[in-house]
Amino acid sequence: MTRHLILLIAVTLFSCGNKRTQEPSEPLPYASADVTFKTLAGDIMLAGTLTTPLRDTSSTAVILVSGSGPDDRNYTNQFDHRPFLVLSDYLTQHGLTVLRYDERGVGQSKGDYHQATYENLVDDIAGGVQYLRQTGFKKIGIIGHSQGGGMAPVAAQKAAVDFLVLMAPPNTTGRGVTLHQVKRRLREVGASESISKEVLSTTDSLLSILQAERNPAAALAKMEALVAQKEKSASPEYNTITKQMGDVHHLLEGWLDPKFIFAIDNNPVAALKTVTVPVLLLYGSEDGAMDITANLPAQESAMDSIPHQTKIFPGLGHLFMNSQGVPIGKLHTVEETLAPDVLETINVWIQAL
């Protein structure tokens, strides 16, 4: 979901200074080239990096797809970690070719991310798959994280792929994911049960306004009017709790992203049911962004007819880092970017296909 929502999640890690020992350093033990490719519609040129083993005996390639953006090709996050740089390095050193790319309007890519629809971003993924196929790779997979994991099954309908790796994908509607995240945040700030119900009801009403009103400016005006009315009539406890949860006006502005509006009542499990290739589904047990307990059974049911593996990593959060009690504001000091077990699991599963 949107990045500002993910910021509300108390992901924790162990502190080891600000080193990034998992990131590659020159000289690289593989070939790395800047490349460009067009979206499936052919209207936007995207730029990325293709890393290839020096002794390339493999015909397998993967494209990495980030979560809610806009993101660069390394998936640089607010904590100054670059998980796709780490992932591409690891997989390439183990014999796989990896394509990672700047999203629309980011880095060297053309276009405008903020105006892009969900369908536009799916076409971007499919364009990358098409590029890899035209380059000559026989086996191609998509590795998507968070929103990217939700888009991967949809992209697989547009461009033929051979496997999917879904890292912490959304597992219910955007409405459900948002309410789950708000509920978790309410627990963190110590809200009472009655106030929690009130905040959740208001959040649901705001989402309904957003989806019903097609004009973004009008939707924002209506949502802000509801917030103002609620603040005026609510109890002091309600207003104290909502202030602790963050800047609601900034949140509402972020909700105007067409991709978020699309996601409100879109259930990505429906797309998962259309997949006909092997799937690796990964979550961290401490993922505060997604309700794994409630929604994993539906995902498993959607994959009943295809080869699939699900793995829940103990102690890891939405970012798949080891968690050892470092507060969210200190995550930039953490050395690890991706847990080694996660990297190994992805590689072993792909190599075994």
C-alpha cells in the first residue's frame, strides 16, 4: 500500500551501525549494463540495469518489481537501504540474470508515476518481461514486493512468465489492508476499544468517499470536511489519539493516487486464482502491513491447482530484515538489508524449477 502507511508500521531491526555490507562493491563478479525497454503499450521508455553472470550458462532471468513508489531501480527506501541492489547481486552471483528498473518518472525512466494508473504499472512490468523474452531468455519470472507482489499475477496474464515470487503481497482489498494497518497503529498508541471502533469507522467512511467521488479535488474536499466535522464533535480522547497517529491531511492527499483508489475494493487474491505457473509466497511473521493470519487461507486456496510454496519467516517484518528491537526511526543505522534466509530461499526455489 502507500508508503506513508507503511511508515506507520513498527518494523524493528538490530543495530549494527550504518554499514551496508550486503551491497556489492567494485569490481563486480558479473556483467552489469544499463538498458532501456518500452512498456507493453509502447508509449513509455523505462530505464534499468541488467546484471548477467560472466559465465552465463543459465537461460533464466527475473524482473524485480517494487512496492508503492515512486521507486528507483534499487528500491531505495526511506531508511537508505537498497534491497533490490542486494537481491540482484545475490541472484546474479548464483547464476541468474536480473532486470531491475526505475519506475515511471524516476531516475532515467520517462513518464509520470503519480498520474500512472495501476494498469499502467502492470503494463510496465509486462514490458520488462517482453524485453527479457526478446533478449533470448527461455525461463522468466517476476519477483514482486508488497504492491509489486500484488501486480505480478496481473502482469502474468499479459506477458507469459514461468514463475512468480511474491514477497509480502497485499492479501485482501486495499480497504481491508488500510483498516488492518490503522487498527495496528491504534494498538501502538494505546487507544481504548471504543475510540478504536470510532477511528476505524471514520477511516472506512473516508475510503467510501474516495471511491465514490471520481473528481480528486472534490473527494479531498469531502474527506477533509468529514475530518473537520469529526474533530469538532469528537471527544478529547479521540482527537488526542488521531493526532498521535500522524498528519491526517497528508494521509488524505496521498490517498488521491489513482493506484490507491483502484486498490480500495480490488482483491488481489482474485488475480492469484488466474495464475497457472509455480508461485513462491513469502511473508515475515511480524509483518504489520498485512494480516497474514486472516487472509493466508484464501491465498492458499487460490493456489490449490498450481505448484506453490509458502514460507513465513519468524521475526521478520514487511521489509524482510531481522528484527531485534531497533525503533523505526533508527532503521537507517541497521547493517542488514535483507535476511540471508530470505535470499537463499528465493534462489534455491528458482534453481529447483
